[in-house]
Amino acid sequence: MTNSIHAKHGPSSLKNKEICPHWQNRPGSSEAADEGTKMHEAAETGRLDNLNPEQIAQVRECLDAVDELQSEIPGAIRYSELQVDVCGLTFGTADVVLIGTNTATVIDYKMGRVPVDDAETNLQGWAYALGVFDLFGVDSVKVVFLQPRCDLRTEHTFTRSADYARMRDRVAAVIEKAEDPQSPHNPHPDNCQYCGGKALCPALTAKAMMVVEKLPERLDLPAVMDPQAIAEPDQMALALRLAPVLIEWVEAVKAHALEMVRNGQEIPGYQLKHRSGRRVIKQLESVWDIVHAEFELPLEQFLPACSISVTSLENAVKSIQQRGQRAKAVRKLNQLLTAEGLCTTDPDVTYLSKER
């Protein structure tokens, strides 16, 4: 299984850190990241039972591509989730490595919906290739990125004689700058969007201040703009007043930009896209009648696909109680569900709210 230890400057972050040495991974997780992890694990183990049909199709496409690549290498040895050291600079885990006679193929799954850089220039691929060069002593390494949701497959072959030194020097330069606290910050719209350190970034703070200075109604500003350096409560109060103004400015920019494009104007670097609305299942009983009759889906497989709103369930229980008994019934419902472990509560969320 995948090693849970991550490198400080992991291969997947090298592109971001080459743009800005201070780039950081965002803490926590997201629905997209969790889905990607689940699909990677399914590809690694071959167990697809926890995936939906769309996810199964993407994983199978990757597995078929790996089998095809392996069939092209006589006597290939196959490694899955192989951790490699990258010239003593960092380390990472390659999804699949195929070893032949003095050659190797590194395969990385990309389960997202945004294409990654071409294999010829992709720093993550470079790092894996360097690790495989050193680990197996081969003369050439083919790097392959499989991107089923983008209908893309990009690959490039690197040789030790022509490529190894320049690849190592580039990766080393990225990490050296990332280790230097004096390296300049380099705000970049796409890069900053996914950076976990943007709330404390002095370069972004400076740009925000340029925006504030131009606003029609100038707010009182805190004496210190670095969020971590604000120590006085009254100064933090000023910062909290400023934050929603900047958020409102951002939302206003987005709204007006959308209006401009809809009116026929072109904004360099942006295009109008559409996303389908969220599908909602209604009348669950009727849905069950259809899927059971037409597809012979058993009830035990249908129920896990359903979700229940706790509030809606409480309202349904209250609706059939006599007046004066409703609150008692809801309390009993929650007690019974909690006792059986059928209803759990997420951790409380703590936040600051402006006094009225």
C-alpha cells in the first residue's frame, strides 16, 4: 500500500515551487483529493468494489494501458507503488515502474479533470525518472502519464547520457530555492489558488493593500498587515472588517467579468464554460420501483446509494405525533439512532461573528 510519509519537497509539488519557492501544500483534504486517493488505491490493489461505474471505467482504462505497456517489454518486472529516492534531494512514490533490459518505464495515474504538463517537461515525471535511473542503473527511462478523464496519454523517453545531469540540476535548483527563506515570493494566479500559505503571504498582502487603497470608501487599516504578527485585539478587529471588503471586491470582479463575456467581450486567458446542474433524486419510493423492476437491483444494494437528511427525518417523525409530543419523539429518535451508531455528529465548527 501507499507509504503515508510525504517528502518536504515531494515530486508533485516541484512545479508549484519552481514558480514560487514558498508554495505550500494545502492542509486537510477535499472531495476531489479523496476520490483520487480511492481510485489510486483501487488501481494498486485491483479491487474496484468501492467505486462507482464512472470511476471503475477510468481505473480499468489505466490498468489496461499498464498491461499494454508491460506487454511491449520482454520479461518486464513490474513494481507498484514504488518509493524512489531522487538524487538524495527528495523522494516520492511512483504508481507503476516496469523494468526491462537496461530500460525502464515509469507510469503515473492522473485521475483529475485538468491535464498535467507534458511528460517531456513535467517536473514530477523528471523526479521519478531520476529515482529510477539511480535505483536500477538503466540507460533510459520512459515516463508515461495516464489521464483517463482528459482522454490523454503523454509520454517521453529520457536517456542517462543526454538528460540525467540537466534533470538533476533543475530539480536541485527548485529545492535549493524552496529551502532558502530569502527567496523572493512570486504571486501567480493559478499557483496561489492552490497554495496552503496564501493567507500569510506578504506578496499577496501587498497586492491586497493596493486594492484597498483604490476602494471608494477607504477603511481604517491595521498597523500590521501580516496576520500572524497582529497582536492587539483592536488591530485584529480592523483586519476582520477589511477581510469581507476584499472578498466582496473579488466576487464583484467575477460577476462583472462574467457579464462582460456574456455581452460578447473577450477577456485574455479566460473563456466561458458551463457545468451541468446538480442532479437530485426525488420520490425515493418511485425510484426504487423502477430500478428494482427494470434492473433487478436488490434492496441491500439500493439502500447504500440513498442518503437521509436528519432534519427531514425529524420533521417526518414530528408530523405524525400528537401536539405536545413532537419534541419528545424527536429526542427519542435521536437517542435510538445514536445508541445504535446510526447517526453521528461532525465536530463543532468555531468561528467569529460580528456583534449586532
